[in-house]
Amino acid sequence: MTLAVWLGFFLASVLIAITPGPGAVISMSTGMRHGYLAALTAILGLQVAILLHLFIVALGLGALLAASETAFSLVKFVGAAYLVWLGIQKWRAPPTPVDEAAVDVGRKGLFLQGLLVNLTNPKAIIFVGALVPQFVDSGQPLIPQYLLIAATLCATDLTVMSGYALAAVHLGRWLHDPRSIRLQNRLFGGLFASAGALLAASSRPV
């Protein structure tokens, strides 16, 4: 992969990362509620899902998902149901003020949330499947190219999601009373549910 090709891929990766989606919602929600380190745990889950997407694409399964209406619909509705479930949980969460130094967030749970949010999004797999092959030179060794692509995607996404989370952390400092926390819970609950509804209503990319 030449420098010019990599720069093109890097620009595409940045544009993909900054586009608001379920990953941004979970990064901001966790950052506002539990602080950046907890949000980073969820963000790392997002990155593992990206790596799994790349692995799927490398195996050629991304093309199968893109071609099969049944497979796409199955994964789509599982992902949509999970996002709606997260939204309901967030909406119903008690408005308890947070003391970051005393709260046991449950890091494994946050990691799994981040992993599942990205992993159950079939459009993400298809998008990676449509984007990545354009930057891969089949005449050159594939493994180093895929490693560079993985590092670029994860580094840009981790940076952007961290930006979302840190912005939410600073905003969250103003939300200490139960009324504001309840409003925050319902805002992010609505965003998760909306993301699930949009995913459920989406069609298979052409």
C-alpha cells in the first residue's frame, strides 16, 4: 500500500468514525454516566468488533452477508433488538448521582456492550466489505496490508470515540441532581432506541 493510498484510506476512516452512530451514543452515554475510563472499556469493545468485521471480510463472509437478504435481515433485527433493549434499560435506570471514585461500573459488561453494538450491525460489516477491498493491492502480500488497515481503522475510531466520551464527561459534570440525571438517562435511552429503530427499518445496501 502506497502512502497516497493509505492517506486516502485514513481520510475515509476519519469520515466514517466521526459520523454519529450507535458507537458514538454508547461512548457518550458511558462517559457522561461513569467517566472516561469506563467509556474506554466500551470503546475497546467497539474496536474488537471492528477487527472481527475485518476478519469476516477477509474470509469473504461479508460478501455473503451482502448477497443474502435472509442473513442480512437476521443480523439486522438481532442488532436492532439489542439497541432497543439498551434504550429501555437506560430509560428505566434510577436517577442515582454518581461518585466516580466509589462506583463499580462492571467493566466486562461495558466491554460486551461495545462489542455487541458494533458486532450486530450488518451494515457496518458490509460497509467495511465495500471500503477495504478498494485499498488492498492483490499483487502485494495481503497480511501486512490488512494489519495496516486494522491499525488505521482502530486508531481513528478509538480517537474519535474518545473525543465523544470526553466531551460527554465534561458535560456530565453539570448533571448531579436526580432530575438532570433522569433527563440524561431518557435522552440516551431514546437515542439507543432510535438507533435500533433506524437499523430495523434500514434496507440492504446495494
